[in-house]
Amino acid sequence: MLGVSRGLANLSLGELQQQLALRGYKSIHAARVLREFYAHGGQWMEPSRPLPLGLLDCLRRDFPESAATLAVRQVAEDGTTKLLLRLQDGRTVETVLMPDFRVDRAAGCISSQVGCAMGCDFCATTKTGFERNLTAGEIIEQFLALRRESAAANRKLQTVVFMGMGEPLLNLDAVLEAVGRMADNQLGGLGWRQITVSTVGIVPGIDALTASGLNLHLAVSLHAPDDATRAQLLPMGRRFAIQDILAAADRFQASRGRPVTIQYCLLKGVNDSLDHAHALAALLATRRMHVNLLRYNPTGLSLRGVAYEPTTDESAESFVAALRSQRVVAHFRRSRGPDIDAACGQLRRRTQVVS
């Protein structure tokens, strides 16, 4: 065996081409190997057309199916499946499969970092701190695990959002490399428009994503219409003002021609009043952006010792009505997996506490 054994998910097309050449095979076979590998969720299957004699055995020997192992699997009553994957260095990362309204489709939520440094006060991930960035291969491992789960449920993994653990724009090189493999019709075949990158509002990162030219979607986690409230909830809010974040989102939207999504988690008595709704509507009055309202999944005491609560149904309905009265496109994202550790970082944190 040549070199160090590692999972095939860690290899780009160019790297696999080099590895095949080192083993005496034509590099032209690399694209088909990876396409078959991605199509079967990272599992070695007999290809639809035969490979050169001995190549499949060579690949199975030198490149294990996965460099990550399943540590915990939770399935909610609504079909939401949360996976905790253990990486080669022993660290763990979460990824989630969410059933679509269509019975044959599903959406995936993928992490970009082990832990998170953003310190969002209502998020469970922040309680474990930041450990390191994920490699492109470790991101691909999540994608392949989601493909296996969706296939087992007789669904197609239709869309992927980088909204799991971590801030994607602080690991942008690895995220974009992984996205390229997932989206490329010659590899993962998911499609560029099926992928969304979510950020707390890292302005230079949004501009870098814009400059990449990749035909992705952008979501911005705003969670407050004013800088003072936002800084309490998201410490990063002290670094980038809301107007600067929205201006960067404007630049992205102008370059892509499709609406940016504004994520807004409603917290009882914090950001869910009619005044907040009117202020948010004023921010978006001249912008063709969509507001995605989230119902909070409680995660216990925050880093600041606050026990946040989800807004009441009455307040939530009043909030969305106020936005729509100002012609802001707004809708509620369906709550997922309330009977499991569905909120970002919950399962990983609980597992760490138990162990």
C-alpha cells in the first residue's frame, strides 16, 4: 500500500487521479469511482460498468469506506434523524436529516466546525466552545452519512444547509471545497442551488462568498432588528453592525439574483414584540429578502445564565402578521425533532456530559 490509508471522502478528484496513477491505473477512472462512491452514500458497490481488473479491490484495501464512525443515532417521531459522528481524532460532530413535506425527499443540515466560537447565547453548541475547523473530507463524511440515511428511508437528499455546528464563513476554504464536490454533477451531483450557507453575519466572509462566484444560497442569522439586542444574543453583533451585514447581503443578492434568507429565532420577552417586528420590517422594507421565523428549542441555562423560552403562539402569530402587513415575505420553519436532542449542539453536549 502506498502512503497513509484514509477515507476516500478526503480525496479530491485530482488527488484520486494521482493515487490511481501511483498504483498503475489510468487516472481517467477516478471520476467514475468518485461518482459511484458518492451516489451510494460512501459505500463500495459494484459499479454499473466494470472497472479495470483489481482496481475495486485495491480501492477497498487502501481507502476505507469512511474515516468517521457513528457514535449516536437519534430518530424523532416526525422522522428527523440526528447523527453524532466520531472523527479520527476522537472528536464528534453533529449532522441532521429532516424529512420534507414530499414523502420522497429530505433535507440535510451539516456542520462546518467542531464546536463554535461565536458564543450565541441561546445556542447549545457554544457551551462546548470551539475546538477546530473540519476538513473538506470531514464535511463530505456528513454528506455521505445523510445520503445513506435518506436512502434507507426511501427518500432523496434534495437540499443541504450549512446550519449545524460552527460558523461556515470562518472555515470557508474547506466549506467551498466540500460544496464543490457535493454539487458537481460529476461527483456528488446535488446541484449548486440546492446548497445554502448560513452565517451569523461575518461581513468579510459574506463578501468572500460573493467573490467565489458559486451559485449558492445565503442565509443570515439576524435574530434581532437592533444592534443592542443583537449584541446580547450574538456577541459577534458587537463587531458587525446590522446595517453592514445587510449591505453585504445586498451585494451577495445582487450578484446571484435570488433572495437572501433572514433567520430569526423568536425568544419570549427578548425579541418577539410588535416593536421588534416593525423594526425588522423597516430594515427589510426596500429589500427582497425572506424572513424565516424559528421556534426556539430550549437548551437550558445559557452562558450568561439566562433560561430562554420560546415565544407564545399568540406572540408568534402577531409577529408574522406585522411583517406581512408591511409586505415582508415571512414564514415559520417547521420545528424538527422536539422529542430528541434536535437543537444544534444538544446531542454532542449531552454525550460529553454523560461521558
